[in-house]
Amino acid sequence: MATRSSGFSRTQTSRGNSCKNIFNKIRQGQIRGVGLTRGSQFPVALLEERDKRAQWQGIPVLLRRLHESSHPNSDLSKIHSMVMELSSLLSMEAMSFVTEERKTPQESISPNTYTFDLFGGVDLFVEILMRPTLTVQGDLPILSDDLIKDCLSVLYNCCICTEGVTKSLAAREDFVTFLFTLMSNKKIFLQTATLIEDILSVRKEIIQLEEIPNLASLVQSFNQQQLANFCRILSVTISEPDVGVDDKHTLLARSTQQKTSTCPSRAESNQVTLVNIPGFIERLCKLATRKVTEAADASARLELEDWHSWLDNALVLDALMQLAIEEAEQSSTESSDESSLSSRPLRHRLPQSMKIVHEIMYKVEVLYVLCVLLMGRQRNQVHRMLAEFKLIPGLNNLFDKLIWRRQPSGHVLHRQNQNCDCSPVRSSPLLPLLFKRLLHMDGYSGRIQFFSPLHQEISFKIQFLRLLQSFSDHHENKYLLLSGQELNELSDIYLNANVFEMEALNNTDRNLVCDGKKGLLTRLISVMKKEPIDSSFRFWQARAVESFLRGTPSYADQVFLLRRGLLEHILYCIIDSGCKSHDVLQSYFDLLGELMKFNIDAFKRFNKYVNTEEKFQMFLTQINSSLVDSNMLVRCIVLSLDRFESQTNDVKVVEVFSECRLLSHMAQVENRLSFLFRLTSIINVQTLTQENVSCLNTSLVILMLARRRDKLPLYLSALREKEYAEKYPGCLLNNFHNLLRFWQHHYLNKDKDSTCLENSSCIPFTYWKETVSVLLGSGRSSRCAIASYIDEAYRDLDRDFLEL
């Protein structure tokens, strides 16, 4: 018995080694480029013999037969049955993968897909798809739409289940370009778009859209549904790669990178390419503002909370399958505007919430593309088009019924990458199955990212808020967010205050503003007041409203928002609500600063709300708890204080100044010095980012205002005394000296940033530059130079800050 057992063990080991030897030979051939490079090159007898023991499901033999039947002069119509057989073997593994809580390829076991790739299946299918482009003479081989569709599905399943397949496909420039040409065929558009998106998402280098043959005519041939799906692909091609949170994210690293690369990035070039496609922006505006037909019977509509139980009905899957098939058949003949989409009989058999979510899924991608283009080099051109095509009035008409409908009860939105109960993995188990079944007919393309309808609505709202922020940020078109009636209100505010009306308001085309009594800005403030206190929607809402106020302070804009109770609501959130979110608090500090800057009415309202010492101390505690978050508000108070101190002839200013706790607190030099100490010590050149560089500029504002009043030596002496009191002489001033040297390096080469500094502070940029030059003066006798306050033993001013 022992002998037989031992023999059996040796036999099994031998067979296992045989399989490993085959794998090793293939891998070595692929690496070296000589010998066996694919498993289908082995003799059929050997493959069949090993197949029974290794449980390869006949895949190597099928691939060998397929390879022999797909030579350049073969009739490719005869290979479809083999492709379908292989597809059926791989599709179940892909389905299993996407329904198992989105495991990574390393965690998922997909033996069929692995075998398919190992024996050259991926390369063979690429060859089959591209065969018509590789044949230079004779009749071109014909690939039916169904054959192409099945080949694409097989490749997509391999990308899902087998690590490395997507990257290997992404490395093939010819194949990526070829896939774009397939998108002109409406019957295989969705499968092609899905595969392209997966491939582009793993490429190290962004593809150049201008190199795609006939891109403009390709895009113009898309119907609206296809264009919306195409936006998922575009989002990868026009966005700069995410640099993450490492040292590459610092301003110093960015500055160094910009020195080595003076040409526009590929993402920027792609943005220009898209903007120049005739009709592209106009069609996106139509997609973004397309309405959803309301159901006649409101009681028949399902809210998003009921989706999970609704999806558990198997009849729904059949209805959706029928819907997708019908739309696929009509997509090749329908017009590009798809105005009849919502009136099709079959769609009315589905709940209203399904129609809404379907529309939201498209709009998320469209809004994202528009948002990126608004932040690019073609910003003014894009702005002009969005205004002309009435994007803002269209979104305003959708606001109540689609963009900001009833809030899910008790929902708290978390920031990105934060684990919580609303994780996509916790969606209904039928969701992946549903969308996978729809994926290869006519539905929503994209990688297997199965978010619940609730997540789709969250994404939609965030993209909407980001778009509003980008649209109104430092741009005169911001007044399109108002209605005609609200524009009249602004004009009346200017008139009553005897202040000249801003040119941007006077130049606004009233044919392009929001319809009705309320514009988007007013609607946004209304929903912000109703938002759960810790919802991160508040962060994006406050950012969007703040962007309306950015730039040169406008008294009328501030009063317009003050009349709507915005200041009191912000103070409630900061002082009384118990809000713990740093992100939300930061956004409210910034918004409060823009709302109060130079506005004596705002400070009067502040003092009326913060009417006890307890409330005032709570407000100061919130400011001091994170100065990086609140420094913009500190800057606003310092600037406003400086202006009010010069308006001694204004009775109203004098009255408020004498009563306001906040102004009295900041008027004390020791309190301003306390902020200056902390602002200059919490940052250094190596840790400067776009988020905290404002601390450096706030420090500069404090010193510029001190210089105006010939108090600069007093402040520098106080910094020196602080160093010695804390027993680190030279540290604070050396650090500040390096920060100012970087400031010169950073801002003197950036027109946009310098203009923003000038407009927001109402201090000429020439004075900013002069003050920095004075502070960096090398003469030891200068009482306004930092070097004069650092003892020789502690000086470290000659080192290049780039070497630190």
C-alpha cells in the first residue's frame, strides 16, 4: 500500500510539473521572443491530453482551431461559433467577479480567463478584430457586427478578471486608435466605449485626441445617448493625472515640474481639440438641460430609497431587458436630439425613479466634462458658449424636479475615500447583475462601478455644484445665475447706497439669465439652509456660493446675500450647530470672509447675532482650532479693520466699530501679532500646497498693512522676541525669509494668481511686490528687512530654498 501510495504521489507530481513546464515554456517564449510564444502552438494531441488533467475546459484546443481558421485569407464568418463558445466559458467568471463585492483580480480566481490569456487568446482576438486593417491586398475580410461584439465582450471580460490584460492592451497604440474607429458603428458602440474606458484608465500617458482619425466627424455622428457615454471616455483624456497627496502635490514640486515642461500638457491639448469640434459644446448643454417627463400619477413614482426592494422583483429585469433591446434597435435610426426618448411606450412601464436615475447617470458625465473645460485654457471661449446655449437657465429649470429633489432622510454624505454604510458594495446584490445584463445591449457604459441610485444622485449633485463654482469664479458671467427680477434688485441696492453699479452687472445679457423669480443662486441658498448639518454637500454648496463673491468685493452682491439670511445661517453652523467637519467649517469660514469683507452692514449683523461673550469666545475657538482653515476669514477681518479705521467721518462705521466685538478684538496689536506668529510657523517651503499657501498671503497682508502705517519694524521685532521667548532663535524668521523668496519665485511668474491677490485684497500687486522686496532686503541697516532681525550666528539666508 505504501508503494502504491508513493507511486501515485510521484505520478501526480509529474503531471503537475508537466503543466508547469508548458506554462514556463510559453512565458519564456513571450519574454525572449523566441520559441513557443502561445499555447496554441503545441500539438493538439498534447493539448487534449493535458486538458483533461489540468481542467482547461478545452480552451487551448479551441484557441488553436480559432487560430488556424482566422488566417489572412480565411472566411471570418465561419469562426463565430468558436468565439461564442469561448465567450460562454469566460462570461460566467466575469459575472461571478462583479457580483462578489468587487474583488480585485488578485483576490478573484478565474482559471478559464487565466488559461485563455496564457494560451494567447487576448492577442489572437486583437488580431481578429484588426484583421481588416492589416490586409493590404485582395478582398477585405468581413466581420459581422455580432462577431465584433462578442470579441469585444471577451476582451472586456479578460480585463475584468485577469490582472495585466488591460495594461497590455493599453500599451498597444494601434489597437487603442482602432477601437475609436469602431465607435462609428452604432450597433457595437457600447461594447467599444466600455472597453476603451477601461484601457484609457490604466494608461500611463494620456492619449492625444487629435491623433484619432476623423475625430470631429466621429463625435458629430453620435446620437445624444452615445455622446453622453462618450463623455466617460473624454473625462479620462482631459483630466490631469491625479498626483495624490505625496510631495509631488506641493507647490515647490509643481514649480520644478513646470520648469522642465513648458508645452501644454496632453490633457490641455485635448481640451482645445474638443472645444474646437463644431457643435460639441452646444450638444453637451442640451444633454445637461434635457428634462425628464413626469409621470401622470405621482403615487406611482418610486423614490430612490425604494430601489432595492424594487430591484428584487425579477419582472423588472425582464422589463429592462426589453427596454434595452428596443432602444438598441431604435438607436441606429433615431435623430441626435432624442426628443422622443422619454415618450416611448415601454419607458412608461418602468417606474419614474428609473427614468430619473437613467438621466442622472448621463448628466453626471456631461457636467464633469463641462466643468473641466471651464477650468482650462479655453475658459473664456467655453464660458461664452455656455452662456449662448443657455446652460444656466436650463439647469435652473431642472433644479427642483431633478437636481435637488427630496433629500433622503437621515443621510450624511461623507468625503471621498471614507468608509461608511453608504459604500457601493452595500448596494442591492442585483445591481451588478442588472447593469451587466444591460451593458452589452444599450445602456450606460463604464467600468464595473456599481453605485446605488443614491450614490448616482450624490455624484450628480456634487458635479452640479462644482460646475456652478467653476462658472462663477472670477467671471462676469456669474450674474447669469440670477433672474431678471434679482438683477433689478441688485441695481436698486447700488442706487440706494449711492454706489456705482459694477460694469459686469450692467453688461449682463438679460436674455440669457434664469427664468422666473428665483435664479440658481437663490435656490442654492435655500437648499443649503435645509441640509443636514454634517452633510458634505454643505462644503460644495458653500464653495459654489463663495465663488459668486470672489474677486473685487461687490457691496451689492454681499447685501443681496445678506438679505437672504446667509450670514446668520453661517454663524449658526459655526457656533451653535455642533458641526465637527473641518471641510464644512473651512468652507463656511471662507464664505463668511467674502460676505463680510469691507461691508459694515455685515459686521453689524455679525455683532447682533454674536451678542454674548460666550458666543464670541466660541467663535474665536473655532477660528483658532485650525488656522489653516480659517486664515482667509482672518485676512478679511484685518483688511476690513484697516479700511474702517480710515472712515472716521462715517457715523455708521464709527457706531458699528465701537460696538463690534470682532473688530475690537482684531484692533489690538497683540492679537494681530498672535495670528502672525502662528501663520508663519505652521508652513514652510517644503509643505506649501494650493490649500495652505493662503496662510503665507494672510501673513503678508498683516505686514503690508503694518508697513502702510510705518509699523513694520514693530512687527518684525515682535517676531524676533517670540523666537527667543520660545528658545528657537532664527528659526521663525529664517523660515519666513525662505517663504518670501518662494513667494517671489511663484507669484511673479503667474499673472492669474497675482490678479486674484490684487482684486481680493484691493491692494495693488505692485505694493505686494514692494513689501516682499523690502522684507527680503540685504542691507543690515534696514529696519524693515528680515535679515536685520536675525543674529549672525543663526543666519541661514544664503541657501537656495530649492535645496532645503
